[in-house]
Amino acid sequence: MKDKIKININKSILFIIMLLLCLAWLVPVYFLILISFKSSKDYASSAFWAIPKSFQLFNNIKYVFIETKFIKPFLNSLFYAIFGSCISIFFSSLAGFGLTKLKLRGAFFIFIIIWSGMIFPIQIYLIPLYKAYLTLNLYNTKLGMLLIYIAITIPFCVFVFRNYFMSLPDDYIEAAKIDGCTNMQIYFRIILPNSFAPVAILVLFQGSYIWNDLILGMVLSGSNNVRPIMNALSLLNAVYTGKNVPVIMTGNLLSGLPIIIAYLMLQKYFIQGLKIQTAGE
Amino acid sequence: MKNFFTWLLICIFVLSFSFMLIGCKEEPAPETTTETTATEETAAETTAEETTTTEALTGPLKLFTDKPSWQTGWDAIFAGFKGKTGIDVEMTGYTEIDTYTAAVKTGIPTAEGPDVFTWWSNYKIADLAKEGLLEDLTSLYEPVKDKYNPGILDSFSYEGKVYGAPVLVASWLMFYNIPVFEKYGIKEPKTWDEFITICDTLKSKGVTPIGFTIGGGWTSFFWFQQIFASNYPDVYYAICRGEKSWNCDEVKKTFEIWKDMIEKGYFTDPGVDLGNDIPPMFAKGEVGMTYCGDWYTAFFDSVELKGGQDYSVFVMPSYLKDRPKTVIYEAGPMCISNNAKNKATAKAFIEYWLSDEGQTIWSESMNFVSANSSVPKDKLDSVKQKISADVFGDPNAELVVRFWEATLETITLPACASFDKFVLNPDSYEAVISELDQLSTKAWDEYKGK
Amino acid sequence: MIFGRGKFAKGKKNYSAFSNYLYVAPALLMVLAFLIAPIIFVLYVSFTDWDLLHPMNFIGIKNYIKIFSDPNLLISIKNTLIWVVFILAIPMVLGLILAVFIKNVWFSDQIKSIFYIPLAMSGAGIGIIWYWIFSRTGFLNSILMFFGAIAAPKSWLLIIPQNTFAMIAAVTWQTTGLNMILFLMGLQNIPIEVLEAAKIDGSNEWHTFTKIILPLLKPITTIVIILNIIGSFKIFDIIWVMTAGGPARSSETLAVSMYKESFSLHRMGYGSSIAVILSLIIFIAGIGYLKIAAREK
């Protein structure tokens, strides 16, 4: 009896803590949405928690679309995020497979080289990459943007896959080898089908990393046909213009939507653990 | 895990060795690129010579700017230029100024960089001109020379040649809140004493007299510049040129006046934001005045305040009584890269830009006071008309260059950090002055070493 | 196993065919071409006085000496360490606790979506929102004044060291969800039977957590810690938007100082040398941690 009460008290404390945490996470989002419903005049002349005087969301969205020429950069970023993260994940999972299961000589050294791509601050790449892109004619091309996005997301993906594949038991691979499977077949039949969780999480992480990139897009591309979405949105908050806070917040909301949708689509794969472990043994 | 250390050592050794090897290889690379650009340059020159005879312009023109949010103005002028020559202008906008300057400085030594780009006046334009990276625009000014204020052209010049065409000419003035002023029966001040009386009145009514901020890392120079340059312009220029030490009575006096104003509580808390906070505080009547460049009208527009109805401007009076009307100004130029691929087009574009037609389009679409004196002013809003009459239309007004351009860029930003320190602790002004002095000496030594 | 070279490599010298290197080649080549090659250029620049305009002059290790005599840089190093400690302490631990709660205690795990929302925003976007929260007319001041905790609004982002903690709060809001999701993925691989066996044994919850859950989370913890170590050294966007390192360069970290020196002040050489030092610190910290993780195994 005593124990039960104790557990209940524990549970209710936990409940309150969780509630507070959820609130802390939701409050900024709530005001983000509330403000994006307002007009700039309404925002400036009344308290920020006040209920909007009129419903201005669609006007704000319209303003964002006109001011930033939203559609093209949006589609560009969609292209970079989807293809960039998928190609990078494919390359990385191949590398992770090679590094852990194929007994490569110097595997650890290769891993450290790839991993070290993670450690450099991104700003330091700007000048050398810009120079190189100008000479190689990659500047302001979709291919150039895609290549750098793939490259910059590879190290983390390789790191995750290497760690993950190490926890996959070798017995299955040995068994498959005895059955006469080639390495390629092992990769496609055993490794990939057991990697839904890391693949889904990496698609989401690296996709949203690419989606939210501002600085690489600004330096390595020029025209609206190539530039990613964050460049277009940064126009709303540029130095020489007035700050229309409701429009800025609306822009933030709009740019977050695709990632939220991706999250909702992918989240069921997060909880798919190892098929071998749950099915076998 | 002994293996770890051997591996780490091997890694470091191999990496550093390969760095050295490739680093040595890397070195000649710039030379080859300069070679190719040199050949391209000569090619561009020959085509330029051809085009001057055949009038064939190449396009599209590549324009880089850090002011892409002036979309309406750019669109209008590009359309006008296209109508004249049939050539498109491709604009590349940067919203981060530091990235922009780095991109331009990296881009213009090659033909792949911009043809035309916006820049800053005085030392910043001189830096590029000194290295031979800019095209001389003096000849393009010939047909319109007497329409442009020689002082503004001076700030775009290096060794007697003009390298820039004005994109923005802004004066630094005091914006005031008309409803608040009317409510307490206040009129625009003509002297420093009247100005102080206004501050005291507003303060006693519970309105913060002046909106001021050190947020954003660069705004703290505003009041130093205004007090110092409007009272001691000669000393100001001498110090900005590195000819005089910061450790002088005029600078001390400036800080004392400023300190007095801070201590009397004339300023808002320095933590407010220039863009996000001050315009709404204006709209709510919490702030009476704010000092900024005249492009600040766009900030009022963004909260739908109307010029002439909700806010207006006046020229800040000087502290010293015998000073003539002194206005701080900034002039933003547009330059042509010396290595431009489409140089003939770029010249045609600047020619169009300087013409009455181009300036009228730009001035009307952006609501900017044009640097070209024959551009009609009647399409501007009432505040800009007032600025145009009070500042540029007044032959007695003395124009002084803004601090941001008047001195080396290695001084301006660190100096703002020193001003930050002063604002947070006004008693520390003597320490701040000696810090500024050291900073300035170091920066000038570095500059002269180049 | 995290750090080892795999079972097979240690035994017989039974290395595989050269063609197997093709599995690694695409990733390796991309990284070498786009991420390592530019760093070689940066390394070279760090020994020069390049300012983007004038030709580079080789000046030896002067830039590196300057770093350790520059008072601004010493503040940056101190701030960077504060950031690393707090980022490892707050968002990561919070992420772990949330993951465990959601897995074991909470009635619905849909609640985790709430913590994922910030990941849908860019660093700059989050910076804008939190800048507004801490601004003078913003959320925090209004709430505190409403409850009478403070008499007049405060400028949180101008007070040292509150400004750094304000920004750490923003980053906590941003990255807790990411840590949580990674931990959840790790928890997924712990078989239910293990936990139930522990319950039958009568071990209490704390014991289950430290003795069973944590060791089983080991592989994912390594990833999360490495990610947070690297991330906390490199944090830039949020600081740049919220304080730009101000007031008076008091809230700069090494990444911000590097950007300021190289891009705002155009001292490319000096900025590059800061970048090299920063990367070296991250490299050593990362490798050092990987080593510890491997030893514990």
C-alpha cells in the first residue's frame, strides 16, 4: 500500500515535470503562431499576447510569397534536401558496411579521415569553396549545391552507420556467405533491410540540415533558380529593411512545415528496431 | 588500446605530411588562375574595344548587392535598363554583410565575379581602388557632372578619380514622434539648449526621450559620431585619418556630454533593438525621438507609421553655439569591377544609372533623395522632401562623413565594442579612450605595413 | 567495439580484396574533395597575413602566438568551455531523461513530437524567436513583471554572463529533441525481456536505469556525446543572431571570433589560425572521448 502511494506520488511529480517541459517547448511555438496571425500595425501597437484584432495569416503568407519569390527556392531546397540526404545516406551506408564488415586494411584510418570532416566549423569553408567553385564552373549550379550538401552530410552519416553496423551480429553475414551471397547481396538483403531506423532518422536530420542551410547557399549560388529557401527567407530580416515581425514569423512557420510533414511520415520507422533481434533468438 | 596512440601518431604524421605536400602544390594554383584571368582580361578588353565601336553589349549583367531587399527599386531600374538596351541584369543578393564583402573581395580579382556591385565610400572604396580592382568612372560623370554634389563624389574618389555611382545618400537626423510632441506642445529645437529642454520635458511626462541601442554589435557609435563630428569636424577627420591621437580634449568633452545625457536618463535601455523594439515603442508613444540614418523610414513603414503624420525629422543642433548646421551623411556607391566580363554593359548601366531618367526611377520607386539635383522631388513622401530641403537644398549645411566609412574598417567594428563598454559603464570613459587610442595606433600600423 | 578495428582485422591477416574498397570510395572521395582539400588551403592561409585583397605573405606562426596574447580570444576560449560544459550537461541529459520517461512511464509517446518541433526551424529562425523572448519588450520580461518578480524590464542579452545562459537556453530548446530521438532509437534496441527480468529481480528503478539501461544504450550514447561535443564547439547561428558576440565582445565563442576576425575584420590569416586551433581542440576532444568510450567497453 505504502509502495503504491509512493509510486503515485512519483508519477504525479513526473507528470508535473513533463507538463512544465511540454509547456516550455510549446510556448514559443504558440506565440510564433499567434504573431503570424497579426498585422504589423497590430503587432506594434498592442501587447504581444493580445488576441489578433483581425485574421492576417493569409495576407502575411501572400507577403512572404511576393517578397521572397518563394516557389523556386522552395522547390530547389526540396530537391537538395531529398536527393542530397538520400545520396549521402546511400554512400555512407556503403562506407559503413565496408568499414565494419569487409575487413579492410586501414579501415580505422579511413574512418578517421571521413569523421574529421565533421569537426571543422562550416564558415571556414566559405572562401576556399567559393574560389574553387568559381574555377571549376560549379558556382551557381544545382549540381554544385547538391555536391557540397552530400559531402557535408557524409561524415555524420558514416559515423552513425559504422556504430550501428557494429552492433549487427556477424553470424548472419557468415551464414549468408556460406550460402554463396556476394558482398553486394549481403548489403542489399541483410544490411539495408535492418537499417530502417537509422536511415529514417538520418533522412530527417540531414534533410532538415540541408533544408535549413543559409550560408552555403548564399556563398555558392547566385540566382533564384539555384538558391535554397533560407536565402529567400533571409530577405525578410535583411539589414536595410524594416522588421515586419509577423511576416518574419510567418516565413519561419512556412519553412518549418515540410520538415514537420517529413517527420510525421518517417516517425513510424524510428521505432523499427533490429529485425534480426526481434524476429530471431 | 596502445594501438590508438600509434594510429593517432600515424594519422597526424600522414595528415600533416600530405598537407605540406598538397600545400606546396596548392601554392602555384593562384598564379595559374591569375594567368587565366589575365588572358581573359585581355580578351575582355579587346571585346570592350570592339563594342565601343560596334555598340554591341554583352549580357546578362551580373550585379552583386548586400541590399537585395530593395527589390522594388532594383526591379524598376532593371526594367528601365532593359527597355533601353535589351539586356537583362542578374542580381545576386547577400543578406549577411560580412559574407558579402568577403564574396566580393574574392570574386572581383577574377572575371567570374560580379560586373557591378554595391559598396561603401571613403576608405572602403579606396582599399579596392588602390589595388586596381575598380574601373575608373570619371568619364561617365562628364555629361552630368554639375548635377552631383562634389562632396559626395569626393567620398567615392581615390587619387582624383571617381570610382563609384551613388546608390544611397542618407543623412543622419533625429526622428521625432509627432503625436507625443503635439501632446506636450513641443516644437522642433533649433539649439542644443532647446533640445535638452525637450528631453527634460519628455522625461518629466514619463516618456523616454531618445531611443538608443547597442544591440547588434554596431549601433553604439551613433551618438559618439553625432556629438563629436557635429562639434569638432576637423578633429574628427584628423582622428579618423589616423593623424591625431584619440587622447585629446575634444574626445574627452564628447564623452562627457554623452555621459551626462546617459546619466540624466535621456536614453532608452541600450538593450532595445533598433528594428524590433524602437518602432513599436514609437507607435505606442513610449519614446519621443530616435537618431538614425534616413533609411530608418523603412523601419517605421514596417509598423505602418506614416511620415509627416506620425513622425518627422529635424537636424540635430550642435552643442557648440558657433557651429554652422552640420549633418552627418553616408553615401553608398556602386562600382564596376576592373575584371568584369561585361564591362561595356556595366559602363552603359552606370551611365543609365547616373542619368536623370535612371535616378528618377530609382528615387521614385525607393522614396530616396537622389544625389542628382535635377531629379524631381515631388514624388517623395513629406519627410524625405523635408530632408531634401533642409540638408541637401541648404547651401550652408556642412556635410560630414559617417564614422563607419570615415576610418579604417579594422577600427570601426572594434571601436563599437569599446563604445559598448562606455554605454554599459559611463564612468569608464577614460579607460575607453585609451583603449580606442591603442586600437587606432595598432590598426594604422597594420594598414601602413601593407 | 566502438573504437576497435573489428573482430576480423585483429585475428588472421585475412584482409579482403581491393575491390571491396569501392564500398568506401564514394564517401571517402567526396569528403576528401569537398571537406579536407579546402582545409589544406585554410591551414596554409593560417601561416600568412592574407586580408583577401593583398597578396599573401608567409609570416610563420605569428598568428598562433597572437591567439594566446589576445584578450578577446581568451574570453572566447572561456566562453567556449562554458558552452561545452552546459551543452553536455543540459540538453543531452534532458534528452536522455525525456527518452526514458517517454519509453517507460508516459502513457502516450506522441508527446515526443512536441520536442521535435524546434528541429523544423533553422538556427537563425530560432535565434530570432529567442532574441524576441529575451528582448526588452519580449516574453520573459513581460511574464516576470506580471508576476512581480522584477520591477522594470531587464536587458538580458546585455548582462554578462546572463546573455550566455540565455543563449544556452535557446540551444537547449533547439537540440533536446534531437538528443531525445537518438536515445529513443537506442532504447528501442533494448529487449523488453531484459527490463522485465530486472523487475522480477526486484531491482528498483534507479538501479535498472544505471545498471541496465545505460550500459545497453552505450552505442547510441557515444554518437550523442560526440555529436554534442562537436556541436557545442561549433555553435554559431544562434549567437550571431542573438548578440553577435556583444556587448563589447563579451559573449563570443571561438567560432564567432573566427568569423569576426576573418569576415568582419578581413584578417583571413588570423581567422584561419583560430579555425585551425578550434578544429584541433575538437579533434582531440572527439578522439579522446572515443578512446574513453572504447576503453570502458
